[in-house]
Amino acid sequence: MVSFRVDDDDVRRVDEWANRLHVDRTTLLRDALTAYLARLAGEHDAAAYQRQPFTDEELALAAAEDWGPAEDWSDLAAWLDERDATRS
């Protein structure tokens, strides 16, 4: 459990948002803290990447997501229909 003091204006705003979102004050504050900690972690990750970017070896498979299918089979059904029509 964590306990801390908050200015009266902030308490009022927390209560307003909790009412708008139909959650209790504790849930709102817990979610806000979680989001803030995630933001701090992201900023830390970004700073770490700037200090030491990925190596070529680490990026080697990044292009794989751009490969797509080896062949385009989207027109196969139309080709089969045309082929079958000419056989009849």
C-alpha cells in the first residue's frame, strides 16, 4: 500500500475524472501511476537506444516483415475459371 498527500485542487480533479469514467478514485490513481511508470520506462528505453543503437546483426531480420508472400496467388481463381471455360 502507498499513501501520499495531494493538493485539494488535485483531489477535486481526480474525483471529477473518477466520476466521469465511472471508476473509484483508487482505480483512477492506480491506472495513472501505471501509465506514468510505463511512460518513464519508454523514455528510458529511447535514451538507451540513442546511446547504443541496434547493430546490423540485431536488425538483420527486420526486413523479413517486408517480404510478403513469395508469389502472388490472388488471381488463381480467375485463371482457373478462365481455363475451365476454354476446355468446355
